[in-house]
Amino acid sequence: MAASLWRAVMGTGAPPADADSAGGVEFWRSPERAGWLTKQGEYIKTWRRRWFVLKQGKLFWFKDSVITRASVPRGVIPVASCLTVKGAEDVLNRPYAFELSTPRETMYFIADSEREKEEWINSIGRSIVQHSRSVTDREVVDYDSRPPQAAGDS
């Protein structure tokens, strides 16, 4: 059932088992950040401990911390679609909580310590900035390089 749910959510014929089906990301090799977080379920709002891997603008999660090429992610969040990542202790009334928001939803996580929470927020925040599609090189305007306007132009 999990495989069919994965296919329905991801729109693929099979769950990912390699870099091609994981958006070209070799999540099993040299992650930018990896570690345990407790994540609130999307539909049934229970809390589950999962191993998270942040790499190349994607946040993957797994049931187990031993990740190989054959590992199947339980889910993935493309960080370019995220708007904010920030502390959420006051929202959840739980220590070390943080939230990750997209235009469609807000996901909640709990780290094991304040330090871990801050490191995840910083890592995800950097990745959002690096992979954001809101400003691309083509859209950047260098105002200093524009030709000066004539005296009558305004």
C-alpha cells in the first residue's frame, strides 16, 4: 500500500530507488545535513521519528538511518517550494519545535535539542535561498550598469 500511495503522491510508476527517480539527487552520499527529527504526519497527525537527509535542495525522510542507493524515501520536500522555516515552540507548545511552510501547507518537526533545531533551521534556510526560483540570474537587474537617463527623461 505504501508503494501505491508513493506513486499517487509523486505521480511516478514506482517508488524511487536511485538518483534518477529522486530528481537526480544521490541522497545516500555526502548529505549537506542528516539526522533524526520527529515529524508530524500529513493526514493522521501523529508524531513519528524519521531520519532526514538534506541534499541539493531536497529534504528526504526515511524510517531508518542506514541509507543506501536502494533506500526508498518515505517522502521528499523540494525546498525551492518553501517560503519559511522558523521556530514553532509557541505554536506546538513543545520544546525544539520548528515549522517549514510552503504555499499549500505548514509542516512541523521536533529536534532533539535547541542546538539541533537551530542547525536544521539554518541548513534548510540556506538551502531555500540557494534553490529559490523567485529570483534567477536572468531576473536580477544591475541598476549601476544601466545607461544614464537624459535630463528630460523621467
